[in-house]
Amino acid sequence: MTSTETRHDVLLTVNGVPHRLNLPARRLLSDCLRHDLKLTGTHVGCEHGVCGACTVLIDGKPTRSCLVLAVALDGQEITTVEGLTNPDGSLGCVQQALLECHGLQCGFCTPGFMTTIEAGLKQQPAPTDDEAREMVAGNLCRCTGYQNIVGAVHRAAELKRDSR
Amino acid sequence: MKPAPFNYVRADSIEQAVEALAGSSDGKVLAGGQSLIPLLSMRLAGPSLLVDINGIAGLDEVRADSDGVHLGALARHADVLANTAAREVQPLVAAALSHVGHATIRNRGTTVGSLVHADASAEMPLILLLLAGSLDVVGPRGRRTIPAESLYIGPLESSLEHDEVAVEAFFPALPPMTGIAFEEVARRQGDYALCGVGAVVEVDGGHVRSARAGFMSVHDVPVVAELTEHLAGMSLSTQEGRVVLEAAVEHAMGALDPAADVHASEAYRAHLARVLAKRVVAAAFSDATHRAATRPAVGSEA
């Protein structure tokens, strides 16, 4: 069945790099990123939109990559956790903040938190504590506890201000 | 946890979407997909065709005028929530939308999609029903307007035909001297509510003129209870008013059939419905009193 499945052309720009792909319609964006583009930074947790681990930015907006079909995103821009690194390969502000604040243990949920915080700080460059919590409310972490992650939101905001 | 194979059509126009749906007996429309994709992944749904409407131009409109709020089929929850004119014209839409999923889900999910998904534990079907709004759909037989009261016919079942595409929802404006409130209880923020209640109360000189309450997650369809005959002429800020409200809510409970699941027993859901209904109707009364005091009684010149 799979071998006869119709495939569709789609152009996805991922972390600034355009990719022309030919995919079956049922390919989830999360699987497209990991399997077709080998960008395994995006983690797949629950696969039904609850955990937030697979969150990526689509045209700058945090979106569950397990809840979109790759073929539905023709021409759109996607940013994954790999795209949050500085051009020289050093950690970006959000990544640095998670590291400094011990905002991760096993790291499974971390890519989803990072993409969410990256976009959240564009909307709210200096979040209050409540806003920082609301920003990451759609992401689950089972080991760190959220205190250090909320701390990392504030630290990332600080780093972004300093880097300007 | 992967969808089964399906045929896929990226429609460029409503006509093309309708034509594609008409050629299949079990096609589904893909808009935001925040409810549909999980159903496909869990293989609870297995349509042979998906018609993607995301490429259709002009469907993402959020328009607020003196009549009310008009939402195109591709208006994302987040865009509706961020629209200050829509919030002004009908504040109940924004009040309920802030409870729909998480911000990340609202970035992709569409309000119209939520309406046609017809989940009795979702906020927006209840709000459309409570406000007596409507949904415009287009099919091979043309365009028609479905009033909310005839839209919800069963669990996850709306009165749309399989070859019809929902194109626009309409939420009527909040009339003058009228207040709203919405509240829900969920186990986790952003999760499905165990129970949610919305209310619309109209006042006249500090007393109720009309009142309705709507319930979600306590029946297999959203349910609206008319409370006017119980509450008309009462002030809900008095002790007597609160006693009458309690009786009115008890009466409304007769129309509900809360079900038990792993998250809550029937009795607990019924308890939530009672507590929330009293709280929300009283809050809508205060909101109405406040709006009546801060806004000229003539209202907008519409």
C-alpha cells in the first residue's frame, strides 16, 4: 500500500534552508523533519498535541509539528531547535539560558520549550512571572520541574536584551 | 500513531473544495487540523480524502461590525483572540477562546473548525449556541445559513452534509445593558474542561430582563437553558436573588445528563455544573449592571 501511495511536491524552508520534498500526504511535519531532513532535534513525545515536545515555529509561530501535515505547509518557513543556535555555532540566548538555569535534566522536552520561549520573547521581551508561566504552559516536563524553566525564560529575556 | 493513507487535495477555491468533497463519500476538510490530525493519528478517523482549504485566499477574515463578529473558515483562534474590535463587539467570544487549548494550539486551530468538529466538551460550539449565532456553509446545492440551534445533533456530529464546507461563522454583537461571563474547570490548564458554563444576562434598572446559561461537557451536545422566566425582575446581588438563582439552576439541571469518565464521576460533573452556573450567571449579572452604568442606555447607533 505504502509503495503505491500518491506523493506530493512541497517546498519547505527549514532554518533558512529551502528543501524540495516529495512526500505522502499523511507525513506529519514532525516525521518529515526527523526522517526526511534528519533534523532530530525536534522530539516526538505524545504525538497528539498534548506534550509540546515537538513544537516548532511555522512562519514564526509556535505550532505542534505532530499536528500538521508537511504537505499543507508548501512555501512556509519552519524554525526548529537547530535554528536557534547562533551562526557561529555557539548557543543562542534561549539555549544558553536553559543551560545556565539548569532548565533541563533528560532534555527530551527541551526543544519544544526552546522554540516556544524563542517566539514568546518576541511578543513579550520582558515577561512577568505570570507571563513566563503562561508562555510555557502548553509544554510538559516530567523531570526538571518548572521553576528552573520559568527562571530560564527570564534569563533568556535578559540575555536577549544584553545582546542588543 | 501515524495516519492511515488518504488522498489529498489542496483546494484553491471553495468551489474546488466542494467539488472534491462531492466526489467522495467520506472526505473531510482540513483547516487547522488541531482536532482532526490527532483523530487520524490515533486512527479514530480514517477518511479516504482530505481536502485542505489552507490555500484558499480570503478565508482568514476576522470582521467585527455593529451586527456582530464574522469569522472566516481560516481565522485562527489566536487571531480572533487578538482582535480588539471583535472583543469589543462580543466579549464572550474572547472570554471563552482564552480557554481553548494552549496558545500553541490556538496559533493553528481555527474557530470555525472547532464549531464544525462539534465536540460537546469544546468551548466555541457552546458559545455559538448561547449567542444564537449561525454558520454559513457551501455545498453543491449552494450556500446556506445554519442557525446554531439546529447545528448540533449528537456527539461530534453537526448537521453539515458530507459535501458541505463551513465558510463563515457569525456571533451576534452583545446588545446594550447586557453582560457576559464564562468559566470552566479543567484538571490542567488548557486541557478539556470537566465542565464549563457561559451566561448572558440582560438588565433593566438593576433587575434581570432576560438570562440564559450554556453548559459544556455535561451532555452529549452543548446545552443552553433559558432562565428568564425564573429570574426576570430579580436583582441577583440580593439574598432573595441568590435563592431564586439557585432554584433556576436546579431547574436547568433537569436538561443535563452528565456522564462519568476517568476524570470525573457523574455526581462531580453535576456538582461543577451547579456551582459554575450560579457563579457565572451572577457574574454576568454584575457585568451587565456595570456595562449599563458605564455605557449610555441607547447603546450603539446600529
